[in-house]
Amino acid sequence: MRETNSGVKIIRALAHEAPLTIYAIAKKSGVAVSFVHKVVKDPKIGLEPQKIVRVYSEGTWRTGLKRTEYILTFRGLVEYFNLLFEEKQVERSEVKRVIKKYRQFYDYPIFTEQEFLEAWLGAKVYDFICSTAWILKSHPPSIPIITEGVSGSLPAIIQSINEGRLPVSIQWEEKILTYAFTLVFFDFVAVALEGERISSTPNSALYRLVDETYNELREALERRLKDVEKLEDALKKQFST
């Protein structure tokens, strides 16, 4: 993401309160309405095309004008938590408040089981969340199963790769990011608990999250192995001519 000062303000505004219309974002962020519209909607560098924000709801005002509300995507939340980490301003209470706000939008156990995690790990759980975001921002998860979630024929996919774009759905990108977040977050937990005796009540939601993450990735790899091999052969032919 190309971070601009206005873009950062908009991300912060949506992290603190959501959903918001363009006008509400302008009021909360202090950025002019016209510029908020540009930063959110610009087809090349806008936060929506970059999948940092997404439309949450659409309707009409009493005047008949269109009314659109936005929230941060999961990737947008990663961007926000990374900002806190990089600025060395990890206010644990703020991270906690944002998670409470966004678990109404994302049924993600690391958010929805926040109270359990804090009781188990202490307030440092919020440091783990921001540290995980920093790692994923610094080292974005690769997608070895690149044809998963991609529509179109193999030649169209190759052409997209040559043009520097891959038509992967936002749903698949978000899924990959949540998988990566889960794995890195629990790496922090494992390091923090190394050598300690873990005594806590089992949490079925978190167990299912870890179990499903590993199973989904393994099954996706198995499903797409042949497609990836075909794509590899096609790319070799493409670049060897």
C-alpha cells in the first residue's frame, strides 16, 4: 500500500469507528470530503481498489442520494496494527477497543475470543497482535497456490502475470491473510510460553481455528498441485521462446 498522510488518517478513523460514510470519515479524520473520496476510490492508488477498505452497506438518504458505508478489510486492520507497531505507540487498550469494534464484522476467533486470550496470556496478547501485523506487512504471505480463487483460462492467467496483475478474489486474499495471521500469532504464543506449563481451559473456537487453518492450506495445496504444475510448464514455455 502507498501510505499517504491522508490515507493513514482515514485508516485510523475507520479503525476507531465503523462503519462510516465518506462524509463521516472526513469529519473524523479531518481530511476534506473531496480528498477522502479520491483517497478511497481512486482506481490506481485508492484504499478500496487496494483492498484496504471495503463497502459494508449501501442505501439511500431521505433525499434519495446514495449512502455508502465503509469498514476496514482484514488487510486494513493489519495495516492499522502495523502503524501502531512502527510508531512504537502500541496502546494495548486501543488495540483491545479496535478488536472489540471489528469482531462484529469478522468472525475470527483471535478477535472473538479476545477475553479468553487476555485471561490466558495477559495484556501482552495485544503486543503479539501488533507484532504479527508488522511481520505480515514486512513479509507479505506468498500464495504458492496461485490459481486458487482465480477465474479465467490458463492463458488469461499467464497474461495477467506478464502484466503484473493476478485476478485473485478479495475473499481468497483475505483468507490467505487470516491463515498467515493465525500461524504467526501462535508462533508468538509458543515462544512466549516456551518452558512454561500451560494450564488453561481448552478453547474450542481457537482449537478449530488452528485445525482448520492447517487443514485448509493442506487441502488447497493438494487441490491445486496439478494446476500449479501445468502453470509452471506453461510459464517455462512462455519465457523460453
